Amino acid sequence: MIVLKTAAELAALDRANHLVHEALTRVVAAAVPGVSTWELDALAEEHLGSRGGRPAFKGYRGYPATICTSVNDAIVHGIPSRSVKLLAGDVLSVDCGVVLDGFVGDAAVTVPIGDISPTARQLLQVTRECLERAVEVMRPGKRLGDVGHAVQAHAEAHGYAVVRDFCGHGIGRAMHEEPSVPNYGPPGRGPELRPGLVLAIEPMINLGKPGVIIDPDGWTARTEDGKLSAHFEYSVAVTDDGPWVLGVDGR
């Protein structure tokens, strides 16, 4: 069942997502060559706790950390580790979630570590653009299929592949609510977007093919062909005035 949020619930979700974006800003600033992903995880957990939040990922279905740190060919769900140290030229995806006052915030960003190749830089740029185009669709009267189509059309126009094994989701008091939000598909299909709907939109775009493999840790998802991947995510509300990027757009 799709649950539409009240104005008070949207305000609470905005506060939770604001905290997530604060943590992401700190992690991104600290993500430099030589830093371990474990250190980034500790930084995020400390910040969330200092503001009264609880990590949403830690313990979720057994996940052991506060953030997901996915490097280079890792698409999503990379587990922070003391042994994984960032190198110049890497690309790092950081996914962060928090529970604050009973509501969940969820966002992700992929960033360059030092100087990266033009190929990698373009992948990051286009993936962010995919997210921005999907956000623009979040208006009353549009359909859920329009969101995924916006991502797919922009990614494939640049020769990239859309990951189909994972998708976005509704979000609110639970991290994963209905509906699922694929990053592909025909426009004009699916439930109508109505004010109060909140979706975590998260394009996952591969430089090569869309295939995915899972590491022996049971979590880290990688590109099957070993090529780079990028991932960006916002939690976005549909309102009568258009899309509201929670935790980012001041309202």
C-alpha cells in the first residue's frame, strides 16, 4: 500500500534527510587518498549520533555498518573496511541513512578521489543528471513509470547501462515502503504521482553492461564486467508546488 504523507510527516522527513546530507558532506570532505572507508563510516556514525539520529542501515537485515562505501566497480552496498584505503583516481559511492524521530532519511552521492579520468568524470556527471531529470518528473499527475523512463532515457543516450537488479523505493517511517522505483521502463505507466508521495530515487548507472555480481560478503554488488559504476540518491516528495528534495530544498 502506498502511504501519502501529511505536512507534518513531510517536515519530519525533511529533518531526517537534512541530517543525512550533513553526514554526507562531512564524509565527502574526508574522502581523500589514503583514508580508509572504515574511517569514513566512523565519521558518519559519530555525526548522526551527535544530532540524535540512529543509523538506519546498521543492523538492517544484518548489514554491519552505518554507511555503504562502494569503490569503482562496486555499485552499491560496499561494506566499510579498515583494509580498503582510497586511492587517487578512485570513484567512491557513499550511501547514508538515518532514523530521526521515527522517520527515515536516505541519500547517496558518488565522488571523485583526487583527479579522476575524463571517462569517470563524465559517468558521474551523467548519473547525477539522471537523478535531476527524475526529480523533475515528481509532479502531480505524472506516473511512476515516468520517473524510471527519465533515468533510462538519459543514461542510454550517453551509451551507459541502467542497473536493473536494484531500484529506488518509497520511504517514510520505514526505509523501504511501496512502491518500488525502477530506473527504467516505459513512461505513462504505473501509479499516479500524488501530493504526499515520497520516493527515494536512486539511479545506478554502469559504464559498461548492466550485469551485477555479489561479493562473498553477501552485500557488495559489483559490475559483472568490472567497469565503473555511479550512484546518486535523493528522497523526494511530490507537492502541489512541484518536487521537494527533502533535506536539500529549503522550505
